[in-house]
Amino acid sequence: MSQKESHPPTGQPKPGTPATRPAVGGSNVGQNAATPGRGTPNTSSAAAANRPAVSSAPRVSPAANQAAGQARTPSATPAKPAGTPAKPAAPAAAKAKTDKVPPKKSVDKTTGGRRKLGQILVDLGYLDEDQLWDLLNEARTTQQPIGQVALARGLITEEQLLQALAEQFNLKVVNLQEVKPQPEAIQLVPETMASVYKVLPLTYRDNVLTVAMADPANLAALDDLRNFLGAKQVVPMLASQRALQEAIPKAYAGKEESIVDIIQQLEKDPEIGKYVHHRETSIDLESLQELQDAAPVRKLINMVLLMGIKDRASDIHFEPFEEEYKLRYRCDGVMYELVPPPRHLAPAISSRIKVMANLDIAERRLPQDGRIELNVGGNPVDLRVSVLPTMFGESVVIRVLDRTVVQLDLDRLGMDPDTLSKFRELIRKPNGIVLVTGPTGSGKTTTLYSALNELNDVTEKIITTEDPIEYDLDGIVQVPINPDIGVTFANVLRAILRHDPDKIMVGEIRDLETAQIAVQAALTGHLVLSTLHTNDAPSTVTRLRDMGIEPYLITATLEGVLAQRLVRRICPDCRTEYEPSKELLMELNLTPEQVQGKKFYYGRGCERCNNTGFKGRTGIFELLVMSDPIRDLVANNASTDAIRQAARKMGMRTLREAGLQALFSGITTIEEVVRETAIEDES
């Protein structure tokens, strides 16, 4: 039980070494199950007759080619001569108790000709046909790889699964207890990268890196390693997941590098010294190309990116100044500064990032935008890169879009039950306009995506237009904006109306033209979801009037406005109760008498929260529903204050009031509520 303290220390410490991010998701091993076609096994003789014959020519595994850089003959057995059985007879016991037609020993077209794992397990005698059918049904229901399902049920051992995977992918199995990784390989791959991608570097010779991994189907991880490290080839070998979890920490014991270590290498590297001198930022293109390929530069950027992803940073900033080069993260809405790299490496760092994002490294006068796609821990991570020329070099900002961090679920945004119920009613309306407002970085896009995710149904056509498209949503048509070629919100919205939509999401209403088309769409029977930049919900009406929308059109189409902010959550592992001072309470216009019996908390800081005292963010919301009295006020050009007062009398809770509820619930701190809400919200 934490001891009550009089007041939290002023200011929060900056995060130190990032806490290890837990592995996200499960292993993908064994996804290529022996499913005849897709879905329920087909026992029809006609279906079996239509299957393509298996070629007798040796096949080459594309996965093995990609990993090893050379063609190999896979272990799949060629078709047997006429007169011989299609496959070994099933065990007598299994044959006696089933009348199902066993799956053919076939190739899987979707996996480049590899045999399916389930069939291999049967051929090796580890499963019988009845067990295979049961596993296929369970794997289809649970969306788990068949190999993992068989392991969980105890039908096969980890060694048997490895043997089957080795045959499927034509790879070798390595015993990590008998193999000692080469120091050169360990030095090439930082521990952060090895842990995130779940690989153990074994050897590094002639620019070819050999790694042990448990998921040979994760080709994206091999591509990322090759691109990150600059290796010509990355050759995989198979090892059990349990063995990897034990071997990676042992291999890096006492050898973990930090950003400080890499920066020291950069300062001492004689190769880098050949190209740049201290405080010089102008170097020729040929030298720049060689410099951005230098191992320490690659290693620094790789570590910065992976640390940012593990720490759940939303943005990573590389900023050149006259005397220094700053490196900063934005975590939970707050900027934190990291150990800065040498100033003279600014061109090399920006050039390396531009190469990764497929941008022009020779162009240093114009802004550029690109993207880097990674697969981290089996999960896709999209990095949006923006390069901006400044007085002292190129500033680079990387927006991290990690689907595992964002939960696209309305129930998890932080709305109270009453607000959530009313908002659900709004987005279920057949037509009208529903707006989400707030400043940049307040979570508007996440709220809209969560709403779309809930509305996504095969019975309705949903189209979005965004700048940029942050997350892919299956079943929803998403159109990116490109103003350089005239693809604007207004133009796309006009085209969308010709595509028979039921619901439309517009990333932002920026001008009168877009607003007018949105109103027209609502009047013609469509539901339009969009965002605006206003301080609160009532001021949205004033903003639309200022843009040029007539009051009668606002009352006819606008159904509701949701204003929101994000406040940081107190870390549950170091949450401490304390007694706030009178001065602190005055910042919320509260007196000690008003908060009598209330409990206040803050985070002391611990390893789990990187010593910040906070872990994650939650939303606070203000929902204005356009009831008949509110519509009358809008039609009569009432002021924002008049609309706010009327809405509060009808039950609208302001942002400040929502923040106080989060405060009294022990979710956030006084400082967070003061920072994100305004005094006038109480008026």
C-alpha cells in the first residue's frame, strides 16, 4: 500500500531506457494448413476430379529462394508413377473409424507451391486423418495456425512441428544449445531488433546473415532485416520459439548497445571522418551515399525507430539546429528528448531515412513525403515520413502508425455510458452530418475509425476520403487525397456521391466547397462523418456559419457534434495517492470543501512507464445533440454561449466536467485536466 504524500514532485522525469515491450500477437508458424480449398473440406468426387494434377517436375520454393538467395529443390515429393498409390495408406485404426475422403497430397497455390503443413504432419505419421479434420475446423474457428492448435492440444511436440516446417519450407533445423552465435553477427543486429523480430543472429560472412527464427512464413521480417542492416542476404534456419526466448537474452548478456554507445562509435569511426568534418553540413552526393550506408548510421536509425515503436511513440523527430542535432519522441502527446547524435551527421541521417522511404536524396530544397512499411513482431507498422528543408538542414518527422497500439473500438475510447449511447444513436442515423472536433492530435481520427469499424457491414456501402489514409479497414472503400494532381476533398466527395454510398467519411472539412458538398450529401440521404478544428462542440455551429453555410442548412443536416481531448492515464504500477495543495485546486476553480472525500493520485514513475508516471491516454468528450430547441437557436443565429448554456441545461457535459470525472475516478491528474480543458468550458 503506497503511503499518502503531500504533493507530487513538480515536473515529470524524462524516460530513460525504454521498458521492454511485450511481444504482440502469436506465432504465424504453420498457417498453410491442409485445407482442401477454403472453408469446409470438400469430399465431392467431382471436386476432387477437378483438382490440378501435381507436376512430376521438381518445384522450387520461392520462400527459400528469397531467404537464401538460391534455388533449392523442396522436399515435396513428385507425383508417383502410374499404378502406385497417391500417398501412403493411412493407419488401419484411422481408416477403420472414418469414412471421410482424406485430403489429397497437393500443393498450395497461395503459398508458392509449398505443401500444406497439415498434410505433411499426416504424411510423417504425427497425425491421422480424423485429427487433421478436427484441427482444421478448430483452426478455422479460432483463426489460429494449425501447427499452434496441434501444439496446444498436445497432439504433436515442438520438435515434430519443427521437422514438418523444415520439410514445408525446405529449411534446416538448428539446435541453439549446440550453436554459439558469432560475435560479428551479434554486433550487427541490436538486441532490440532481435527481440522485436524474434530472431537470433548466428553467422555473418560475406555480407550474408544467417538467423534462427521460429516463424519461417514471416518473410516480411526477413525483408526488414535485409533493408535495415544492409545485408545482401538473410538466410533463415528453424528453431523452436521456446529455445529462441532463452537464447536471445543469453547471446546478448552484457552486450546490449544503447544509443549512447552507437553515438560514441559514430564519433570515433575513421570512415565517417573522411566524409565530414565537425559542424560541416555540406557534402557531395557521392560521399553522402557512402555515408548513409555506414554501419553505425544504419544501426543508430534502426535502434531509434524500433525503440520508438516499442515505446509507442506517435512521432519521431530528427531536428537540425545551428549548434546541435536533436532527437525527440512524442509519447502520449508529450515530447521527450533523447541523447543527440553528432551535429555533422545530420545529412547522413536524413539521407538514410530518405532512402528507406524511397525519396530523392539529391533533392534537399523541397519538402518530400514518403512511407516505410515494417512488420514488427508479426504486426504491420506504417511509418509516414515527412522531410522539410530548414535553415540548418533537413528536418525529418516520422509518424508511427501501429495498429496494435490503437484499439478501433468505441467501447475503449473512454466515453461514459450515456455519451457512448447517444453517439451510437447518431452514427446509426440514415442521413445527416456527424462531426468530431478538436485540435490536432486529440484523437479525432481514431474516433471516426472506431465508428466506421462498428458500422462496417456487408449490407451497406461505406466510402472514405482521407489525407492520408492512416489505417486500412477491410470492407470499406478508402480514397487518398492528392492535392498536387487536383485530388481534393471536394473533388473526391463529388465522385463518391456517384458510387452509391450509404455512409461517407470525409477526413476534414477544410473549406466552404467541401462543406457545401457534405451538406448536399446529407440532404440526399447519406450519413456524413467528418472532423473540424474547433475548441468545443457548440462553437462548431459558429464555425460552419463563418465558412458560409446558411443556418437553415445547418439545422436541416447537422445531427450532432462530439468534441474531444486526450489526457494521459496514470501508470497503474506506480499510482500514489496524495493531498493536492490549495493552489493546485484553484487551477480547476475548486476549493478544499468541494473536493472533500475525493481521492487524488499521481504516478511516481517506474520502469513500466519509463519513469514518466503515465501509461497510455484516454479521451474526454463533450457531445452536443441537435435537439429541437438547439435547432431553433441555430436558426435564429444564436451565439456560441447561448447554444452552450441551452445544451448544458439539456444534459450536455462539458470537456472540463468530463475531465473532472476522469480526475475523481483516479484515471488522470489535475495537471492533465488543466492542460487539456479551458476555464470557459464551465461557463
